[in-house]
Amino acid sequence: MNIRRGLAAGAGIVTAVAAGIVLESGEPAHAVAPPADGVYAGWLVRALERSTERREITVRVEAFTLLAKSLRPLPEKWHGLSDVETRYRQRYVDLIVNPQAREIFTKRTRIIDSLRELLRKEGYVEVETPMMQPIPGGAAARPFRTHHNALGMDLFLRVAPELYLKRLVVGGLEKVFEINRNFRNEGISTRHNPEFTMLEFYEAYRDYRYLMDFTEEMLRALAKTVLGSLTLRYGEHSIDLGKPFERLTIEEALRRHAPEYAKTDPKVLAGTLGLAGVKADPKSSIAVLKLQAFETIEDRLLQPTFIVDYPAEVSPLARRNDAHPDITDRFELYIAGREIANGFSELNDPEDQAARFEEQAKAKAAGDEESMYYDADYIRALEYGLPPTAGEGIGIDRLVMLFTNSPSIRDVLLFPHLRRES
């Protein structure tokens, strides 16, 4: 058996793996060797190193051991694994034959590690909160339900860790974060997976304006660490993280990108949205209708842009703006036409929060499965006093998509959810 690569120079007994890495120490080594029958397998070889008359390094095999059976051939070398669905279903094969796939997931790990390091340097404490909750809260989303046999009670997989993290701020942990798995029983698309990863962080005595500044700095530092540049490619577009991120209200974004929606009469705007194929209720407030209109043009926000002034009626956990109580001190960050982050000054008035929970409960009772439950324990926590606090959530999966130029969320999840194979 001839070993042409990986063999160290020098005479003596070596422990080697055919066509793989040679260890002179005699410790077990492992690689993939193709025997004559074409079936790949792992071989542990003990051999004597020698040189041929042409000074080619070779070995004389004394013994070999089969380490593992490999009964399926890998995809053809030059074309690799090109079928997208097969790549998602058989990620183990994708990782073997596609170096680009390994690079994406290595970079994902670096992104998460760098975010942790950045937050720890700022004094944040990493915590863990329950993934099974008696009341799902922190986001308007349809939850997964399960049942705890020993306790005899239904539980929900968390849709967000927000209410638990703010309980910790009440308890005196004034700078906390969690990198968490969330579960939402909703649709699947190139931007949505039922199970996904979020970074959420909260800091007492800050507001949403501070968070926007902090987010800019954090993303720039992350890009320098992971990419070595403040400019990145996403599809056909060049994204510049070095320039100040633009800040627009929903109204300003509509006037710039879709002036036909910059109307003040709810019935007229609902009719205009209906003509565009958007289901809009003319009885809704003008603020809610304009938010619906904005959602049709968010894909035009290519460069980093903060959108602010979200309606209070769709922001049940955010603090009302002092000058305009019908809107909240809230932002969403868009890059490459996709929402990357959502943050706000937290609502810390227990009476206002209780009233908003009641409105959410009424909507749920009327059939809105994404409305929030009334969380009496969270209200009790607020009654002990939540200091002025700012909080934010960043979608890790979408951030990895951005930093790896990946068009689909399935490209950045090792095992994305798919329909059953027929």
C-alpha cells in the first residue's frame, strides 16, 4: 500500500492511515482510504517507512485494522453535492464534500463567540432562562404546546426569553444577556424557521436611543473581527457598515419608497393596500395601516437603517413616547432588506402593562392566536419596580446569513426543518 501524502520524513516504524495523516508517535490516527473495490473506509495501518530506488517515500504494511464501515459512496468528486434539498436533509454529506458549507458554520461559531466576548467586555452577565414556560410571552407569536406528565400541566416552548430577562433586571442584574433557542409554530420560508437562535440583552438606566448607538458599534466591531472589513457583499449589493446607520420613521420611509401609501384617511389607505393585494381592515387605525404598508417596502432598505416610531397598539411591551403616547420608543434595524434587530425602551409601568396585556388577551379570545397571554406574575414583578431599561433582540440566524452571503436561513442552520421525505 503506497502512501503519497502526509508521511513524515525519516526512517523508523510509523502508525499511519492510508491516504491520510501519519503520526510518528504511534498513536491511533484516522482518515478515509479508498480500497480497490471503491468503497471508502477508515483504515489504521502499522507499517515500516522506507524509500524506493527513486527515493519515493513508501511503506511496507505489517498490519491494518478497519475502523469503520462506509457502505455508501460519496458524491462524484468534481461535481460534489449540488441538489439543495439533499444538502439540507443530509448535512453530514454536505459537510464532507462542500468546503463552503464547513466555512459557513465555522464562521457562525465565530460570530456567536465574538458577540459573547463583546457583551462580556461591556459588563453583561450571561444567563439562562426556561425553554418550557407556563405562559409564553415576550413576542406576538403562535407557540408550540407540550404537556408535563408529573406536574399534570400544559407548558409552552418559549417564543422569546424577554419577560424572564426583565424579571432578572427587577432582581438587580442590571446588564444581562442570553443567546437562546426560540420556537414559533408559524410558517417556513427563506427567512423563517420554527426553531431559531436569538441574542437578547437588557441594560438598566438606558433607552432605545442608546441601544441604536450601541448596536452600530457592536456590528462594526463584529464585522472587523469576523470579516476583517466594514464592507460586505450580500447578493448583488455592497453593504457598508462603516457609515452612520440611517434613522427613519415609518412615515418617512413610506414617503421615500412608496409615497402612494403616505395617506391620512384609513379607508383610503386600506383601499390602496387592497389594490396591492394586502388584506387591510379600513376600521384599523392609520398607524397600523401604515405599518402594514411599510411591511411591503422593507425589502428596499438595503443599507443599514433604523426604523422608529412604532404604534403602541402593536408594541405591547414597549414604553410610550412622552410627546406622542400613541407611538412607542422602539426601533427595528433593517439591513439588506431584512429585519436584523428589534429594540425599545421597556415599559415599566405595571398598570399600563396590565392594561395592554388585557387588550392582548381580548384579541386572543377573539381568535388571534399570535396575541399574548396575560402574565400575572410578570405584572407582580413590575410592581416591585423595574428601573428604566432598554432591551434588544438580534436574530443570530439572519445575522449569519448577512455575514456569509447566504440567501436562505436553511443555509446557516445545520439541520433546518423540512417536510417529511416521501
